[in-house]
Amino acid sequence: EALIRWNHPTRGMVNPQLIAQLCEERGMIGHLTQFVLNTTLRHQTFWRSQGVDVSVAINITALSLADATFPGQVEQALATWNAHPKRLTLELTESSIVENEGMALEFMNQLNALGCQLAIDDFGTGYSSFAYLRQFPLRELKIDQMFVRNILKEQGDQRIVHALIDLAHTFEMRALAEGVESSEAAQMLANMGCDLAQGY
């Protein structure tokens, strides 16, 4: 997953969510999203030329979801960097879908038609409507780290994660667990049938 990083000369590492929030407040989030998209695809193309063929994911904000030109921007970026759309996952949060439900289906269908993968991020922390899983062409369900980080100790979290993995598979989606920081947690998730794992 591509996340923006800013190593400030006096403040040190600035939180990516703070950067996104400031860009939204100042009307610059579209520019930031384009920078992340193009930088990610440029790196991905370079890695592929070096024999490393990896998938990458970027976060899409509610404002991008409401931007009718965004799917065209993605198409242009894919063409510019000769990138494989199936290797690009665009992550949407439940809250962003709720804010733009009317446009969300058309937006996702256009990106799906390009061959991009669509993921619902932080599932289980917001509205968690099964209607989104049934209605939208999502390919991946990301299980929030709040359920994953204590999976080795908390049986309640184990049950939730297992249920979310099963839910993803029921809707023919990949299950990705966020916040996996140990081989023991990764093994437990693999035993549950989780498809992918991501560290914090």
C-alpha cells in the first residue's frame, strides 16, 4: 500500500492522515492523489523491469470518489506508465462510499471496466453495511488492524477476524488483514484462510 511520507526537518515524520487532512482542507487533495497515483505506477513499472511484479494499492478519498474525471485520470496514468491495471488496487473506505453513494456505483464500474481492483478499507469500523458487498464490484475486503493487532491474545478478535474472512470469501473477495506484525499472527491468519496480510 502506498502511503505518503513527509520527513519534516524539525518535526520528524508527519502522519500520512494529517497530510491528507491538510490537503483536503486546502483544496489540494486532488493534486496529492494524482502525485501518489503517478509516483506509485512509475515505481511499479520500474520494479517490473527489474523482475519484481507486485500489486500496489492507493487510498481514494471521498472527494476523488465524487470527481467524475477521476476514472479518466486513472486510465491516463496507467497508459503513461504502461502499468497493468490488475496490479493496481484502489481502496475506498465505507464512510467515503456512504458520503457519495449515488456516484459510487458508476465510479466503481468505470474503474472495474479498466481492470483495476477495488477494495473496501477498514471494514468493520464504520457503517459495515452488507449492501456494499452485494452492490459494488469490490474484489478485496481489508480487515482493520484494530481487530488484528491482538489476535494472538483475544479470542473475541479471533472470532471477528475469522468471520470477516469467511464473509469476504462468501462474496468472492480476497480477505486482507492489516496490522500483521509477527510470523505467529501471520500463521494464525493463514490457518483461518486469510488471503493477504499487511503490516502497519
